[in-house]
Amino acid sequence: MNDLSNWQSCPNPENVTLKGDHVTVETWDRAKHQSELWAALDIEDANKLMHYFPQATFDGEEDFGAWLEKSNSSGAFQTMVFRSHEAGKLVGMASYMAIDAKNGSIEVGAVAHGPQMSRSRMSTEAHYLMAKYVFEDLGYRRYEWKLNNENKPSHRAALRFGFAYEGLFRQHIVAKGRNRDTAWYSMIDGEWPLCKAAFEAWLSDQNFDAAGLQVKTLEEIRDAL
């Protein structure tokens, strides 16, 4: 563990743009992003996509935008939206949450990937860029991923990205009139170099065949490294 005798607080996330090869991560701006983001998430059913979010279901775009704006203006969230380079449109979002700058801990949550992001390099690259910003630009020690324990896809995503399972908070909150047990995952700064190398190796063109299919999974690459 690093010597923390001279530890100082980390800065809060700022209004930034993070550019990758396939996706750009932009800081939420209601006037600029609300309609486009809602359209990306509501292609099939936005409320179904955000079923495991603890807040009530949305009546439509304005209700969604008001909730996201309130969450950001209160400091509870700093929402980042994902823009596809190929389509030029927004395709999803995630938020920095539970920001504890004093102790260098921050969460990524409120994750919603539109169907355009499903099983694509954009999804992995967006989370790589967000993690890289947290560890390398802001200097955080701990990056959290928390989820409703019933959300199996989110469990798989956390493990795939390299987060370590830490445990279960039983009867943690009441969400939408139901009990929620919350599973906790984290990635810490000492693990980031390995996770970063795996992300970059997986995202490289050499890891995809002529049909665009991955040669090795992210887990296989990380295990080999």
C-alpha cells in the first residue's frame, strides 16, 4: 500500500470531454443532451432499460431530464454521456457518484447503455476512459461499482471490466416498493495498471478478426497479463 502520510484530497470530476477511438465521453448538459440521450435510451423502452435504477419510473423525456438535472445540480451525480463516432449520436450514459474526494473514493453508477452500444467496443472503451480519468487525471485510490443484487448483467459487467467483488449489503434500501440487496465491487489504484493494459489490448484492432469479432475476451487477456 502506498505511503499516505502526505495524502491530500483528490479534485472533484470536472466538465471534461474524453475522446477514444470509437466513442467520446461528454459531461452532461441538459440543453444539449436531454432529447438525444432519451431517444437513444428509449428506442425500445427506457424504463425497462433502467429497471434496476432505484428512482421511480419516468413519464417521458422531461421527467427523465428533470431527474438527471436535479441529481447533477445537487452534486449527487456527475453524469457522462457517450457519443458514437460512427453514428455521431449519443448511445448511453453513466455517472460519477458517491464522490468522496477527501478519501479518494468514487463510484460509477446510473449506467444505461442504449441498444446501439450492446456488445460493442464503444461500451468497453467508454468505461476504460472513465476509469482512466479517475485514476490518472484525478488520482483517486478507489473506484466503486454497486448494483442491485438481482441485476445479473451488471454483475457480469463489473467482473468483466476488472472490478473485484467485495460483498453484499443485505436489505440496503427500499427501491420502487421492493427490497434491494446491494452488491459492492471495487477497483483500486494498485490494480489499475493491469486493468488498463487489458483494456488497451482488448480494444486494439489486433484483437478483432475480419468479421469484427473479438479474438480474446477481456478476462482472458487480463488473466494472461
